[in-house]
Amino acid sequence: MIDLSRLRVLVAVAREGSVTAAAEALHYAQPSVSHQLAKLEAEVGVPLLQRMGRGIRLTEAGRLLVERAESILAQVESVHAELDELAGLGTGRVRLAAFPSALATLVPLAAARVSAQYPGIELTLVEAEPPEALSALRNNDVDVALIFEHGDPPQRDRRDTTMTPLLEEPLYMVTPADRSWDGPRAELATYAETRWIAGCERCREHLVAACGRAGFSPIVEFETDDYVAVQALVAAGLGVSLLPGLTLRANRHPGVRLDRIPGMRRQVVAAVYGKPPAPQPAQVLLDALIATVSEPEWPS
């Protein structure tokens, strides 16, 4: 018999690339991971790892077992979910990854619904930007990924996932409240010669594309993904920015002015792995998210 917990250790070692990194990811002591691997090799009767200096690599048998283990562990998770459903959701677990402004606004309200209706369900939350959240979903590290999208995402981003649209966030120009402009405040072209505050290169792709359609390339002089810091920088007169509605719902600096940009929105989507129906604990969370954004205080 192969112990499932040891299979999880082997998969973690293969994913993380070393025993040390796997121990950190699993929150185990390193000797415990090494002990589990030795036990697993004894169970299967063949070497699974080769030591190479300070590193390791999988043997052919190790690679085969990792490939099978990922499928086995996913099926075990599915069985647990089905048993939770049969038990009437008296127990269960659902893990959510979500981007920061959703964690500060939408998620607490949805989590409260889950807790009130199904107190036996254990809900865990982790902060992650969309690419990392989708990766965690595919690696079975979370059950639901709350992400945002600008426009139509590449189809590869939807591979093996079921996407549930939740809401569309308007985008706002964020400018110093005490400054005037020679042009409409709700048009990007007004700020063509102005300094901008934006996120990392990946995060500001939509801004660069939108400014390009408006006929200019933004002059980005301050880079931060912290929406609180963005507004503080704008209020100090150091530039302008473009922020979505949830970030402003989470925090609003009194020294900035907001002007909604017509036609510019981003989509907030909940993703689960595989085809419908979702495992019941994940579906409970999805239902809570849908119910939350259906309230009148969440205008579309």
C-alpha cells in the first residue's frame, strides 16, 4: 500500500525542485520530508530520487509515480468533496485565492454568508494575482480562484476551468482633487503629457493598450501595485492613475478626484477546475459570491 501523504510529499518535491523547498511549501521540517521519501521508496521498492551534489532529480520511476500521483490525489479530493455533499455539508473545506481588492471588499461578505449558512465548512483564503491564482487552481492548491480580466482572455487561460462571471468593474481616472486640466477629465488623452502611476509591467498592459488607442504612450514614473499607495502618490501631485472600482471601494483617499472612464471596465470572474458541477463546498462559495454581487450595493 502506498501512503497518500507520502505521495503528496513526492509531488511537492517534484513541483518545488528540492527537499528544502518542498518542506517550506508543506510547512514540514526537512528531516520529516526526507523520512517520508525514504518510506515511500521502501513501499514501492525502487529508487525515486537521485542525489546530485546538493540537488536531486527524479528517476524514471519517480517521474512515473509523480504523474500518477497527481491524478490520484485529485481523485481523492473529488471523493472527499462528494462525501461532504452526502453528509449535508456538516463538514468540508474550500480554499480561495483572490486578488487584494477583492479580499478587501467582496470576499469578506461572501465568506460571512458561507460561515452563517454552513458553519461546518472550513474556508481558507490566500492573496494572489490572477496568474498565480489560476496556477494554484490547476495545482490543486486552491478550490476557487477569484480573478479579473481585461477584454477577452486567451483561450489557454480557460483550459480545464469553468469560469463564472461575477461583476464588471468600471475604471476611473484618479487625479489630484485640487488640480485643473485642459481637457475632459474622463478622457485618457487629456493626460498624454502627464506622469502616470501604474503597476508592474504585466499589471499595466491594459493601461498601455488603452492609452495607445487614445494616441499616446503613458509616461510611467512611479510603479506600485498597492492601490493605497497609488492614491497617496496622486494626492501628493506626483502623477495620475487608472484604478478599478473595487480598489476605490476598499480605500478612498480624500485628496483625489475620481472620473469614470466611459466604456472601460474589467471583469471579475470566479474560476473552478474541471467541468460543472463544481464540488459542493466550492459551489457553496460560488453561490455566496453570486449572492453578494447581486445585492443592490454592487451596481453593474
